[in-house]
Amino acid sequence: MTAPEYIQLRAFARIDGVKLAILWLASFAFYVLGLKTSGFGLVSLLLAIATPFLSARLLRRFRDEGLEGFISFGRGWVYVVFQFFYAGLLFAIAQFVYFAYLDHGFFMNSISQMFSDPATSEAMRQMGMSATIEESLQMLMSLRPIDLALNILTSNLILGCLMAVPIAAICKRNRIQQIK
């Protein structure tokens, strides 16, 4: 890959990373709304499931418009990883702002209330997980907003590296395949 091709790849990935971040932000917003109203949780889940499909669609658009219809597996993988990197950065910044300035403990209190429900706590006790859940909740509540944002950023980057493999494999198109 030449320097101009690398610059082009990063430019497309940056723009498409913004689109992916918007999808994630919508999913997160519906998840937070779903903590109060159950119907929004399903919308959040559907938006999260749409991530690989949107990423593949954006990769195909880059392949067809930016690369004249051809892309190798390696370049496709790098493109998707960059896409997730840029989306993850924007998403982490937005989540930091949310947890630091807008949330005021709502998210953690809602999670805690879910596990405090008598039916849920009884089920956790029967599975022998009540101590583990309690420890996890205490650890989660002790995290600062920046810690939460960085943990989610790390998870998104790892997820991007893994999801890039099948997405790049499906969307690759070599010039040799096209001639046949």
C-alpha cells in the first residue's frame, strides 16, 4: 500500500467511523432509555446487531467508490479496524461526557436496582452468584467516568479487530476473481 492509498484509506475510515459512532450512540441512548422503559432495550439490541452489517456496507462502498471495485483482505481488515478505532474514540468521548456530566448516578443505580429485585436476587442466590454479582456491582460503582469510557473503548477496539476478519473476508474482491 502506497502512502496516498494509506491516506485515502484513513480518510474514508474516519468518515465511516463517525457513521458507526452515531449508530453506537443511538444504541447506547436507547439502552439508557430502556432502563426505565423496556421497549427501548430491544431497539438498542437491534441497533447493536446492525454494527457488522453497517461496517460491511461501508467497506463495500469504499471498495466500489474509492478503489474501483477491488480490495484485498488485508486492506479491508485494516479499513474496518480503523473504522472501529475512530468510532470507538468518538463513542468513548461521548460516554465520558454522559457519565461525567449528564448521568448523575442514574445508570449505576438502575443496574443496582435490577439486581436488587427480589426475583433476580433469588435467582442469583440459587445459582450461587450473589456474592460475585455484589462484588461486581461494587467494583462497577467505584469506577470513574474516564475508567468506564476507556474500558468500553478497549472492548470496542478488540471487537473491531475480531469483527474485521469476517467482514474483510466477505467483502474482498481481487482483480483475478473479476477476470474469470
